[in-house]
Amino acid sequence: MMALIQSEWERQWLRKTTWIPFLLIPLLVVVSARYATGRNVVLPVTDPEYATAFNFPVLALVEMLIVVMNVLLLMWCVLSITQEWRNGQLRMILLRPVSFAHIIGAKWVVIMGTMALFLFAYGFTGALVGGVMFSVPEEPRLFYYENPVPVAGAIGYVCGYYVLAFLTLMAMGGIWMAIALHAKTLTGAMGAGVGFLLASFAYPEVLARFSIGLDPPINPVWDFLSLTQVQHMGIALLLGEPNSFNGIIIGVLTGVILFTAVGNGIAAARREHWD
């Protein structure tokens, strides 16, 4: 299995769609820094969205996680599975004494390992740029904290945010893998993935509009059935002071990760070839 993972790792890095995004990390972070600099002009220094050296890695991630990283992960899954099957590369691998399920498992490990490396590089670059471009507050302020936190707490918050962001990407990646496993064409896989992403964006807004005029209104906790809503607000809520949203956020993340892992494993084990 380790030899298969090593082989898939080498194949992953042969694609321009893998190493070009890494080269673009400094540009993405600088764009986020310029945007944050503009917002600092109109925000009070006590606002958690006011960019400082401590919170900028989080602000930079929030700007890119929901769209850029979700779509990047979708692209990696589709190119690694759907396209490789259609162009015959996976058929050649299946000529070896290795099961289809093992190949898919190795691809999953490699794709998520690449995303973990991408997040680390992005966070490290964000910390460097934040330290250069923004001030270092004596009392950092964070989302969903009523009072300032100590420096050690702010650093731990940033690390925790990136870990939870990775877990949300694991959940989203499980859905992307399911789409890639069942899609017949590259275009169909990308279209289904983007469609799911748009539906996730729209769900909280549709729920809010449907709730207008209801008595009692729909509990906003149900917004977090959307993975993009978990990425947008749920991570900060989990890291903030105790609240009523944490249970459903943890439940959704755990449920999606486990369900897709089992479902994709069963689907791969039952199929040694695609029609």
C-alpha cells in the first residue's frame, strides 16, 4: 500500500494543476492582505475583523477557503479519478495485482495529504505577510470572544482554525470523491461538484427567506447542515465561547466524513471497472 501511495504521490505532482496553485499562494495571500488593509481603514481596532499580525492568517483563509480551496480540491479529485479512467491511465494501473479499492484509497490519502500541505504553506505564508504588514496588538481579539485573549491563546486559535478547516475539506473532499467515482465525464463531474457548491451557498439564504413570517421562525442552527456555512461561520463558532451551535456543527462534520468514507469504500470495493 505504501508503494501505491508513493506512486500516486509522484503522479499527483506531475500535474500542473498541483504545483501551480502552490506557486500562487503568495499572490493569494497578498491579495487578501491588500483587502484587509482597506477594511482596517473603516473598522475599529476592537473589531475581530480588524486585521492584525495574529488574526491575519485566519482572515486570509476565510477569504479563500469556501471557493478557492473547495474548487481546487474538487479539481484534484476529478482529475485523479474521472479523467484518469477516461484517458486509460487507471485501466493500466488495474492490470497490476492491486484492487480498485486500494487505488482509490491511495488517491484519497495523496489528495488530502496534498491539501494538508497546501494549507500549511498558505498559513505559513499568511503568518509571514501578516507579521510584516500588520501591527502586533497587546490584546488580540478573536471571533465570538467577548474579551481579548492572551497571545498564546491567539496562536492556538489560528492553529485550531487551520485544523478545523482541514476537517471541513475532508468532508467536502468525501463528496467530491463520490462525484468523481460515479461521474461518466470530466465535464459532468465538475458540473455536479460546482452545482453542489452553489446549492450549499444558497441553502442558508433559502432557509432564511422561507422562515419569514413563521412563528416561531426556523432555528438558525439548521443553517449548518450546509458545509459551506460550516466553513464560513461554523469553524469560528467551534473555536469561540460555548454556544448552542457546536453540537450540530460537530455532528454534520463527523457524519459527512464517516458516511462518505464508508460509501466511497463500498462503491470502490464493488467496482473493479466502470462502464
